[in-house]
Amino acid sequence: MFYIGSAYYPELWDKEEILKDVKRMKDLGLNTVRIGEFAWSTMEKTEGVYDFSLFKYAMDVMYENEIYTVLCTPSCTPPRWVFKKYPDLMRVGYNGYNRIIADVHSRCHPCKTHKGIRELNYKIAEEMSKALGKHPGLIGWQIDNEIYPYDFGCFCERCVKEFRVYLKNKYGTIENLNKKWVMNRWSLDFESFDEVTAPAPQSWEHPSHAVEWWRFQCQLVKTYVWEQAEAIKKHSSVPIGTDMMMDNALSYNNMNKKLDVVQHNHYDSSNELYRTFMNYDFYRTLKEKPFWVTETQPGYNGSYAAYNGYRSNGHNYINSLAPIVQGGEMNLYWLFRCHPAGHEIGHGAVYSSAGVPSPIAPSVKKIADTLEKCKDFLEGSRVKSKIALTYSSTAVKNFMFAPIINHLDDHDHSFRPVLGDYFYDAFRHYNIDVIETDKDLDEYEVIVAPLLCCFEDNDFGTRIKKWVENGGTLIAGPYSDIMTDYAAKHTNKTYPTLESLGGVSVKHHLPIEEDSFKAKWTQGGEIFNISLGCDAFECVDSECLATYTGFDFEGLCAISKRKVGKGTVILLGTAPDKEALLKLVDKKPILEASKNVFLTKREGNENGIIALEIENKAGYAYLDKEYYDILGNKIVSGKVAIAPYEALFLKEI
């Protein structure tokens, strides 16, 4: 079954309005709501006095109308009585170089090391589960909301003390920490762990120090969620997840190890749909279960005002189908009905606060109809990939604080666009998995590993060597294998693992990007564009596939190739353009198609191809044989035209 729906807030409406909204949902074909995420003060107005009757009522009337519920814990927004009980609960942040205490003004206030809030979180999660966890309409749980170390976490003395314990457990002695971080460089050596403070985010912080602080804050967030999951499982057996929004700086992989379903919120703009597909190709690999999109915008998003432009019915249609096409089973909007007041009064919804349908309502109904028609094909098939692209949380963290190149110098928000724009985007006509470094490698034939700065991560270097020897093709670089897991560069070789594995010696390391830089193939001499800097190789025991041309590195190796056992290692000293990258991958696409068409091949009891037009312009695909067009109810072959924002579900005959 596929779940299409939205977030809903019954605490904002009287029961008559709830009934009206249920009918509106039903008319549009929606079958899912998520409720409860900000409603702590409604559920527990005073400590220990729980009242879930409103939410039971909402779940009852939804279920009577064949609408299922994802129930959310409200730990993102504790009520004021919680802060009165624990005056030291408020998260402490930085403003310039001064610590400041936040106020109860929006959400995500609590310090994650405070035992009091963790106990209250546990209690209300357990009470919710006890009261509602066996409701027949309940299909899942969401813990908290978009939980993340906002503003680099909490800087209270309690957090700093816990940070010191974390460092001592990891490094053992302060001498070892000083050595690993090279703290004598500016006479920054610590004499004991008690001297270690939190790095100030607005200062020129030491990268190793900052990375470890961030990792520590992420660990706090993870256990904050896991404790609530433990409480829920006492009385409920449906899947539990937490809706994550940010890039992989807060590791999706680590967070979801003790959860049941990967949940994701996204608000990518209409010209970033290919990046959205990259998300889905990543989430699909984290669990042996379909992922859920728990939030996406219906038409537009915003806060006090609308921003990022209007997304049309066509965009909404493709954006909502994409997660299902790529291996998910849920797409929910934020939100069904606009809030009548508050911080996100400018955000779009399926219905206005006055109960008027938005312009994208027709596409919501169209999505439900499309999924019903294609249900058998989608349920009878899955996405399988022989190509993988690495997306390491350790790399994201390292480049947040030691970006090396300007393209990555925007903390966590730039890594995903760079990985997407320079590498993933080449694979619009291929099935590709996006993987963490602990993923089993044996199912892949080609692994592309750019920006994978730490080969120590999950023992990736040792495992990838064995995988190559058994017949795999590794395409690694640029900026791969250049750091430890705490953002320090290696001192024995530029690439300790890859120079040996790839049969090269790094002659020059140039993390500078210039528009004029080019490279050319040694066979044929064709020139192609390059980006993200230039590392030049001396081929010791390898073949040079391409050289730099037109600047100081003239004639030096830019791309090398070496046979290792039954497999191949290709090293990239630079990022080749998309055509050159696909030449190195050397795999046939699913079909020949225009660039604005995204293709997905699905296999199983049903086999076929899905083509989605993602740029709002006419496209095409050349079919390799006859297919049954499910939505068009006809046989198609040869060159097929694809209209702007059209979806083709093509089943093999």
C-alpha cells in the first residue's frame, strides 16, 4: 500500500472543522495524516495529567474514513511548565563570542544532556503509546520533529563536561588528543581534558576540535530519539522513525540503526528535483524497507512569509510521485490546512486556514489516481542498482569545518549540492544507489567515491581493496582518502590507501578551481572540462587515461587506471564533466533519453521503466522494445514524446 497525505493539527480546530477536513482529505484521495508533533500542552496541560482524547477522536474519525495515522511525540515543543520545573533546561547558544540562553519562543529549546527532559520525554511517549499505540488506524510513529544540533548544539557547562567525557573515552589521554589534533602548531596544547571547552561557532575554530564537538552533539540527538523509541515499543508494534531534514551531517545511517523506518522532510525547489532523487537513492539503501517522505511543500513553503517561489501542479505531481518511484511508500505534505497564526503563517498548504483549496489540489487528486492505476506494477517491482555513489557522513562533517575548497565552505549545506551537481547528476538515465561507507559492497559492479575524505571510515579502505580484487571497478576522487575522521590531513602520503591501490604517487595537490582548467584523453586527445581542483599523479604502476592541459600542470596525469586482481581502480585528480565521468563508468543507460527526463528501471514480478520529466519542458525517450503504457492504456515503442512534468509507467510486455 502507498500512503499519500499530510500533516494535520487537530488541536487547532474544533470537532466540526475536523470533520470537514476529513471529508476534504477523502475527496482528494488522501489516506494518511500525521498528528501530535507540537501538541504537548494539549496532551499534558499539567505534569502527570494526560489527556489524549482529542487525538483519539481524530484517529477514530480518520480511520472511519479509511485515513491512517502517523502519531508523533511532542518532545520538540515542551510546554512552559516544563521549563518552570527545570530552570536550567534551556539550551545555551552562542552569540558572537558570548553564551546566551534561549527563550521559549519557538521550538527545539531543551538541552539534550538534561536528565529531567529525557525523563519527561520518556513518560509522555510511553503514555501516548499506552493510550493510542494499538489503535487500528495507527501505521507508524514519528519521534520529535526535524531534530538536529541547531546552532551547533547546546553550550551549557553540563554539555561541556559531557563533551570532555566523550573525548576521554575516544582518545584515552590528553597527550594523544594533542598529537592527533596537532595542537602544538599554535601552542594550543591542552594539559588535561578539564581544559577542553566547546568551540565557538563564530570564531576561527580548530577543525578537529569542531568536528568532535559536532559528532558529540549528534550523539546526544541520537540517544534523545532512541530513548523515546524504547518507551513507545512497550505498548506499540508499528514502525518508528524520526523525520530528518538536514544533509547527512547528522548521520541518517547512525540515527536509523535502532529505528524501523527512514523518514525525510524536504523542500527542494523546482529546479532541484534531481537532488531530491539523490536523497531517495540514499534512503533506499539504509533499510530493507521502503522509506517515508513525511514532509514536502504543496505549492510553496515559507515562515512569516512565503518564499522559494511557487511550485506548479505539474511540479507537485512529479515531486510527489518521485519517492514512490524510487523505492518509498509514503508522501505527506506539510501541511493539510494552513495555521491561522504563528511562526509559519506564510507557509503553503493543501487548504487555506479558511478552508479554501489551494491551486495544487487537482494534482493531489491526480497523484492518488496515478498510484491506484500503477499499484500492481509498483508493488510487484523494486529498484535494483549495480552502480553506487558514496555519501559519507564522516566526509560531510570533516568538510563542514575543513572544506579544503571554496565549493564546500558553507558548513553542512553545501556537500549534498556539490555531490549532486558534479557527480550524481550524470546518472539521470541509470539506476544508482547512494551509500554510506558501511554498506555491503558485493552487490555492486561500479562504485564512484568522490569527496570520500576518510577511507578509515567503517574500515572502507580494507573492504574496498578486497572488493576490487574480486572484480569491482572503483572510481575514486577527487579529495578522497585525504583526512582522518577528525579532519586532520595525513602525513605519510597524500592518499595513504589510494596511492598504493591505484599505483600512483601524488606529485601535486592543488585545491584550487579555475574555469580555464581542462584535461584531455591520452587516447584520441579530446579535451573535456574539469572542476573542483587538480591533483597531479605520477603513474608508478598504472596507466594514464587523461592529462591536464593549458596551465602549469600541462601533461601531468589527471586520471589514472590500474588493474588490481580481477578489478580496476580509476583515480580522479579532478572532477571530470558528466560525459567524461560516464565514459569512465562504461555502463549502458536504461534508455537513450533527453537530459530533462529521469529514468528508473524496476524489476521483480513486474518489470518495466518509469520516465519522469523533471524540468517542465518537452522531452523524449527511445524505447528498446514494446512496452505497455499503464496510464495511457496502450502499447508504445520507438521514440516516445514526454510532455512537461509527465510521468510514463512502462511495463514490459
